[in-house]
Amino acid sequence: MSKSEDPGQGKTRLESDSLGEIEVPDNSLWGAQTQRARQNFNFESDRFPARFVSSFALVKKAAAISNGELGQLEKSQVDLIVQTCDEILQGKHSDQFPLPVWQSGSGTQTHMNVNEVIANRCNELAGHGRGSKTPIHPNDHVNKGQSTNDVFPTVMHLCTCQALQEDLYPAIKRLLNHLEQKVEEFDAIIKTGRTHMMDATPITLGQEFSAFHSQVEDCLQNLEHAELPLRKLAIGGTAVGTGLNTESGWAEAVCKNISELSALEFSSADNKFSQIAAHDALVQLHGTINGYACSLLKIVNDLRLMASGPRCGLHEIYIPANEPGSSIMPGKVNPTQIESVSMICLRVMGNNLTVSLAGSQGQFQLNAYKPVIIHTVLESIQLLANASENFTASCLAGIKPNREQLNTYLNQSLMLVTALNPEIGYDKASKVAHYAYENDTTLRSAVIELGFMSGERFDQLVDPAEMLGHDKKPD
């Protein structure tokens, strides 16, 4: 093939596509269509992550194996494609996928980038030049039986499931384990509860953390349930869902091979028209991811308030002092892990709007917002996985109770008066609380001064340990 010298990029070679010839850097494995995309979508950031590229290589490997099984590719061709895909799966050629997320809404440019890299590397392995398209053609062989419209959503589902299984679920489970430890550790520590940010009846610190544990546990179960629709794949639908240019059994064969290669169970979608035209499963999944972000934000904000101080806030708990908190105030320590998690949760909530809008915008037989959907879903998963890991290790694991402060608040709480309701009634109990507050005295003194009962009877009725619920009453 003819080569020339470009002062800006070194040696080049001529490759061609349906629009004609174009110069491609000679040291690149990509071809003409990728090069055009580099010129037309010139963004400095937002590349697809390595996991996405690996998922693409896995799908292409499964497709080649399936084509070989169905007699659509020669064994030598299958072997070359499989070898190249394995190289990509091993992390090689990572610099050969330069395209940004912001491209065609079907993801055609990235799909062809993958096809071209695989084809050129195959031909190089076979002793032919890059751009020769022999013995492996990017469209005729690497892409045989496929279309961007069914391959890209297949990769979207595969990659998302891998990210959930490998990153987010393990991070949430570690968070749950540490929350469970805190529930047990704090089980006997009684404190005042709060509703409407105001004093309420007593609970234990363990009960408070049990709410956090239950929230996160529910989120994990919801995520696992929301993942199930992603196990249905669009592959085999080709351009619009009809399966044009595929062999009988093709879709099932590819899904079987994807399952074996990924160690995750996938099956062919019953209706491939919907899988190509819409991405409801990913929209619903991200809604569930958003739910986890909401729960996590509630939890860390509670901890932020509980740790506030150390002298002018609530200061009910100690959190780890990970780094100095101020460039001007000596000795200041801030809840930095909580702040990091909070920002991530807000980002995910914003991402949820992006995914929702993108999911609603498919027209007729294609949703043309695929790259931004998968980019956003993967970002949210990775952010929350990292946030959960960091928060667990650098904050939650080191939380300690401030027993003295917790006991002080408990004894000062006017809402202990609630225990008097069954004996003197709501109205008299309310008078006791108001009297104690207005006269800056204790509930015990107030009830005696108002003549509602003796101090001894008050002591019998008002015991915080007896106000924790039936399962917490002492034997």
C-alpha cells in the first residue's frame, strides 16, 4: 500500500472506505472509518473505559467462534480473530481505541474502530500489511452476521453486568459487613432519637445503624433484581431487529459463547426490536442505582451531623481524622470522606436525568443515544463502587461512639416524658414537658412540682432502656 510522510503524525498509509481513500497513521491498527471519526469528533476527554473495550472484544470473539461453528468462517479466520481478541482482553492495543463517547448515537464509529483494529491485527499476524483487508475484512469477517445496532447494545448489557458483578456488588457487600459490625458494636448504647431534626424518644446507636444496614441491603437486592433484564441480549437482530443476514441459530450460539467466555448467564432476547429501539432495562437499572445514591447520601449526611463539632456541634460519634481540614485553622478536621461520597451521589442523581432523557429519545427502530447511556451508567457504577469502598475503609470502619455526649443528650431529652402518657395522659405529659423547658428544670422535678406523681413513681416509669421496643427490653 502507498505510504507518505505527514509532518504532524509521521508516516501514513492509505486506507479506503465507502467514502474513498484517507491517510491513516502507519503505526495505528485502526483504519479509514476510525480515522474519519478522529477528525470529525475531536474531543480531548470522555473515552470509553477499558472494560467497555474488553467487552467489545469478548463479543467479537464469541461471534467469530459462533460463525465458525455455523460454517460461516474458515477455521484459520476464526483462529486469527480469536487470537487478536484475546490480545485485547489481555490489555494489549489499548491505545488503538481513541474515539470519544460523543459520536454517532448508535456507536458506529467505535464499533468500526474495534472491527478495524481486529482486522488489521489479524492481517498483520497472517503476514499481510495493515489496511490490506486480507485474509480478514473488518466488515465481511469480523462483523459477519452483525450490525452496530445489535452489537453495541449487546456490549452495553455485557459491560454493565460485569461492572455490577465485579465492582459495585462487592463494594456494597463490604459496606454491609461493616455496617453489621457497627450494629452489633453499638447495640447497647442508648441515645436520644430525632425526628424533624428535633428530640424524640430513645433508640440505641445500634438501632440507628441498623436502619443504614437495612437501606443498603434493600438497595443491593433491588440492584440484583434490576440486573436481570440486562441478561437478555440484542445480538442477532442486526439492523432493525429482523435478523437480516444471519444464519439460523446464530443469536443463540453467540449468547451461549458470550455466557461461557464471561462466566455470566446470558440469553437471546425474545424481542430484538425493543432491544435495539429502546434501552428501558438500562434506564430502570440506573433508576435503581440512583436509589442507592439517595440512600447513601441520607446515611452519610446523618453521620456528618452526628460527628459535627467537636465542641459546638452534636459530636455524638468520632470519625477518623484522615487529613488536616483547613489551610488557615490549625487542628481542624473535616468529614472529607463524607463530603466525597456526597458529591458522588449528586453526580449520580444528575446522571439519572441524563439516562432518563436519553432512554426516552429513541425514534422508530433505533435509540440513537447509546454511547451517552452506557458512558453514564458505567460512570455511575464506578463512582458508587469507589465511593462505597473508600467510605467503608476510611470512615465507617473507624467510627467510634462518644458515650459521654450521647448519655448527656439522653438525660436532657424532654421527650422521655412520652413514657408518662399511659399513666397521666397526653395533655398532662405535655404540660410536664413545657414546664420543664420553660423553667429549665428536669422532667422529674416538673412532674413533682405540678403534682402529677411522686418522684419514685416517675423513676419507675421513665427508664430509657424500657422505651426501646419489645425486643430491647431487659430480661
